[in-house]
Amino acid sequence: AKDPVRVLVTGAAGQIGYALVPMIARGIMLGADQPVILHMLDIPPAAESLNGVKMELIDAAFPLLKGVVATTDVAEACKDVNIAVMVGGFPRKEGMERKDVMSKNVSIYKAQASALEQHAAKDVKVLVVANPANTNALILKEFAPSIPEKNITCLTRLDHNRALGQIAERLSVPVSTVKNVIIWGNHSSSQYPDVNHAVVGGKPVREAVQDDAWLDGEFIKVVQQRGAAIIKARKLSSALSAASSACDHIRDWVLGTAEGSYVSMGVYSDGSYNTPSGIIYSFPVTCANGEWTIVQGLPIDDNSRAKMDATADELVEEKALAYACISE
Ligand code: NDP
């Protein structure tokens, strides 16, 4: 039998955490043959609720779950973890300035970077979910210099899956037949969902849909604004889809993407596709042997170029804002 993998979930008493931990314990993230030990972190006001989640995990008697650590101590939470899913963050509240939200998250991610640096497994793989996800991941990278930069990523897989879902709904086909959409850039409404290389049942999506106006207009808007639409409908932000896509992100990263398929991940930019280096930007990637590689050589038209640059500009601006918060 395999040795258990230690998986940290921060903000584990929150709503994404509540959807995510049972998925991990059921083997949806790392496979049906991979035992796991769950490390759940939250802040002291959520400690009691966190303990309730631990009780439910015990009650669910998951065969793969070999242990649960539920704590408000960051060092204890990070001890020897192999995978870290960072869901905890300071939410933007009514009337708060962007700078105030950034400042709160910069201090959270700075502290958690140091804890991971000191206590996690040397080859820990990190996925940041909490917003602003790309910039939180960048701060984490800056303050955890001994963690390889390749190991620090942010979630844009939910946006990717939303794009697949919209195309499948439009064509009334199973979502599993659609692949190779791309989310470029920031996990924000400036993201660019690109269908120019996407296929459905082997056919280019543009040929199958036969409605470029929809693909270049409404489709993009729906994907960009989907989070807000869920909040409007549910009066709560998306949780099960966020949790599920976090599992997809880690599973593909660890176990590999299928031949001929790529997925979107926020990764440290090396300047591919003339994006600025030094930011965490979402690219199309393939994964093998536990490593992601940016898909190279896709032709980019002028329309795409402008959208890829606009979302990059936003990330450069967020980075400057984050750095201003650090030096304060
Ligand atoms: P959720 O579990 O709903 O969301 C957690 C984070 O994920 C938020 O930052 C949210 O951003 C982000 N997120 C990113 N992508 C998505 C998406 N597509 N859909 C929804 N959310 C997304 O929040 P809760 O408030 O229920 O739980 C947060 C937990 O974190 C709480 O238990 C709290 O105690 C803890 N926390 C931890 C802190 C720390 O570690 N120091 C600090 C503050 C809170 P957005 O807000 O933009 O929706």
C-alpha cells in the first residue's frame, strides 16, 4: 500500500473547505488508491466550527483517510505537508478599498509562506485559491524562496471548467467531449477565456458552434462573470465547483494530463507568449511526472493579444499594489 500523502487545506472551516475536504478524503484529488492525512487550518474564531468539520470527517469513515489534524497553529498545520491548498484569505467586504483587501492578504500570505518554508515537505506543491489568487501566490513565492517556484500555482481551473461547461451546454454535448479551452491571465473579470484552440469531439469549437459573435462576446462575458452570477443565485459564492476544480488542478498536476489535452493553471511566468515575467499568469499547460509545462507555439491573433495584454497589465498593477503594502 502507498504511504499517506499529507494535504493541507487552509480556511478549512469555510464553505469551499467544507466541500473540498470530503473530496480529498474520498480520493478525488489524488486517486482512489492514495491514502491521505488531512491538515486543516483556520483562524481562532473558526476553531469550534473547524472541530465540527473534523468530527464529520471521522463520522464519514472514509477508508483512505489515515488522520486528521485540525488546528489554528500555522506551524503545526504546515508540518511535513506534501500538498497545500490555500483557501483561507481575507474576503472583500462592502465598502473596503482594494488596497485594504490587498494589505490584509499580503500579511496573511507572507506569514503562511514562512510557515510552509520552515515546516512543509521540501517538494510541497502549493495551490492558492483565495483571492486575489494570482497575487497571493506571488507573495507566497516571494516569501518562501526555498520552495521551487514551479511548485507555487494558483487556481484558474474553475474558469477553465466553466468555459468547457458553457460550450457543452450551447452544443448540448457531454462536457467530456470538449477540451483545450484556455484561460489566460488573472483569476478576475479581466481573464481571457480563449476558444481558438479548443475542440469538441475532435472538431474546432468555432466550426462546431458556428457563431463567432457569441464566442467573442456573450460567452466570454458569461465565463468572466460566472462567479457573480452564482452569488446572485445562491446568495453565497461558488463552493462545490471551486472545490471540484481545485481537485482537478492537483490531480492533473500530480498524475498528469491526458495525451493531447491541456488545462489552465496560474503559474510563475517565464515570459512565454510575450507575457511579463515575474507575475503569476494563467497559461495552457500539460503535466507529466509531477511537473507542468506551458504549451508553446499556439498562434495568437490580434484580438487575443489585446485581451492577454490587458489581463497582464492588471496583474502588473496588482503586483505593484502588493509590493506597496509590503514596504509599508
Ligand atoms: P470561501 O470558502 O467561500 O472562499 C475562500 C476564498 O476562496 C475566498 O478568498 C474566495 O474569494 C476565494 N475564491 C477563489 N475563487 C473562488 C471561486 N471561484 N468561488 C468562490 N470563492 C473563490 O470563504 P469562507 O469565508 O466561507 O471561508 C474562508 C475561511 O478562511 C474561513 O473559515 C475563515 O475563517 C478563513 N480565513 C482564514 C484566514 C487566514 O488564514 N489567516 C484569514 C481570513 C479568513 P472571494 O472572497 O473573492 O470570493
